[in-house]
Amino acid sequence: MSNQDLLERYKKVMVPNYAPLPAVPIKAKGLKLWDADGKEYLDFTGGIAVTALGHIHDEVLTALKEQAEKLWHVSNYFANEPVIELAEALTSLTFAERCFFANSGSEVNEAALKLARRYAHNKVGEKKNKIIAFHKAFHGRSLFTVTAGGTDAYKQGFGPLPPQLHHSEHNDLEALAKIMDQDCCAVIMEPILGEGGVRNMDGQFAQGVRDLCDQHQALLIFDEVQTGMGRTGELFCYQGLGVTPDILTTAKALGNGFPIGAMMTSSEIANSFQPGTHGSTFGGNPLAAAVAKKTLEIISQPDILAGVRERGQELIQGLNQINEKHPIFTEIRGRGLLVGAQLKEGFTAGDILAKALKQGLLILQAGSDVLRFAPYLLITSAEIQEALGLLESAISEQINESR
């Protein structure tokens, strides 16, 4: 069936909370993706930073097949070997001592926020329940996590919202200090604002937040759902900042497309979640855990992470070269292979995305005025140059239309 045929069927049966693109993917491999009409694309979205090893990575596929022939699901009444091995691997590579697994970034962020409140309740009392997040942040779509997020549009019509969630300005330590107090149980933040425009966190700010949390006996939660798993050139972004959180969440690339998320923390904090306090039916199932373990084994290799840093610089350099010929960006920012290009006033990301799609290039946006790039971590220099060529054609077309 054609793209159009499939989209017509989609609209008849799906809740209309998405606005799908005119291409309907039917197969993919590595960086490439093909739609129902047979058109080929270079995928610089990575499924929104999910397919970090590319589509259908051979070793990850093998891990999935091998586990599929052993054990799919047993519920959390039982331990299972793949989830034990995954937790051992994650804790050996990070500050963490304990892991909790769920199916998505929203779910592990929900778990992190609940854990922070539970820990403060047990240690201090019920009045210590204030959580601080940041404007333009994104932490998920559950009612708790969308309230923690810093975009008002995502909250409209869903009230009343959970109380005692406050917001401060990103990279403004003075503003945060003004609203921190002894009732604060946690601060949650993204090391790089993803949906909020790919905005880097200043290292001094990160350290300042850590110090304020220590001063007020509040937990520091790093939401690394998007920045984790090698995306920034470190296994986790906190390792490059030199600031260690109390709780870390990650998802997206953890399963390279297979749904899984992880919340990681210390043994002391984890002990606030005793049997019955929190759970997930599918979280940590053997299939997801086996896939995630293999994905982690590959991404954590030093040469892979070094390659992310190198390719990220090549991508930024290429975007700057495009900008020299076609001045359209006011700033290019990011870290590793999470890159954002801020558009000048008068240009919209949606228009350029549409033209890039016609050229055979899939890219993302972060708000209405930022192009976002999150290709797979194994991308080659040649693939970057090919994609930049397609992007330049799309930008040139948009500039000509705007004259």
C-alpha cells in the first residue's frame, strides 16, 4: 500500500494526538529508512534519539532473537537473569548502586520524582515535598512529569495539576537560590535541554545546583532520557560535567528502539522503595533487558564514545559552513551527536523539516525555531557530509522562497 493509503487508514482508527508526516516508514537499516512508496531517507532523527546504534543493528537483533527463544515475560514476582545482568552493567559504569526498570522516560522520571518525595518523607517528614524543575524542560507526559516539565502548553486542560512543583530559569543559579528552601526535596534537570531547544547546561551552574541541593538536603535528579547512552560523547552527560546526581534516569537509546527505561540511584535512597511502594508490570522484562544489555555493551566502548565526539564536531563544523553560505542560523549548540541550530527570525523549523523530507533527509525540531539533529552514534563522516548536502539544498530552497 502507498503512503497515502496507510495514512488514510491511520486517521480512521487512531486518536488524533499525533500529526504524522506524509511518509510512512516500512523498513530501515543503519542510517537509512524506506517509506511505503519506496523512497529512501537518511534518518537524522534516530527515532528522537532512540536508535543510537542505527536501525536493526545486527548484534542487538541477535540478542533479541536469542532471548526470545528462552523467556519473554514472568512478571516482577520473579527475578530474571537478563535484568540482573543489565543492572550489574549499569551500576558498574556509573555512580549508581541500584536500578529500577520501566518502559519509557516518562515512567522512570515518574519513579524518580516519587522516590525523591518518599525518601524525604521517610527521612524528614511530609512537609519536605517541594520539587523544583526548569522552564523549557521536558520530563514526560504523565500528569506528574508533564507538571514538572517547563512548557505550559503541555499542561493546559489537564488540571488540577500535582502541587508543590515549582520552576526556575535554566543556567540562572541566583534565581534557583531564591526559591530553594528546607521544604525542597528534589531538583530535577536535563544536562542539555532537549525539547527546549538543545540548550547546554553550564558546568558552573550544574555544580552550583549540586551545592544548593546539599545545603538544603534535597536530592539532585538528572533526567538523561535523551542525553544518556553515549549521545553526548560520554556514556552519561553528568560524567562530562563532573557533577554527580543522586538519581539518574535514562530511556530512549537504552533499548535501541525496544521500550525500556532505567532509574538509577544509591542503595540508601533506593531503600525508600520497599515492596508495594512502586512497580511496573513490564518493567525489566527479559526481552527488553537482554536488548538493553547488548546496546550498553556496544555504546560504552571508549572508541565508540570517542567517535561520537569526533562526528559531533564534524556535524557542527558542517552546519557552520552551510551558515557561511546561507546565513540562517544565529547559534549552533549541543554536545556530541545532539545538536541544535537556532534559526533566525522569519524562518520556522517546520518549513525546513518539510523541505528536507522531500530531499530525503529526516531531521527534528526543538520548538518552532530550532533544528535538532540526533543521528545514530555509529555514523560515518561520509554519511554526515551526504546529509549536510541534502540539508543545504533544503535550506537554499527555503531561503529562495522567503525572498
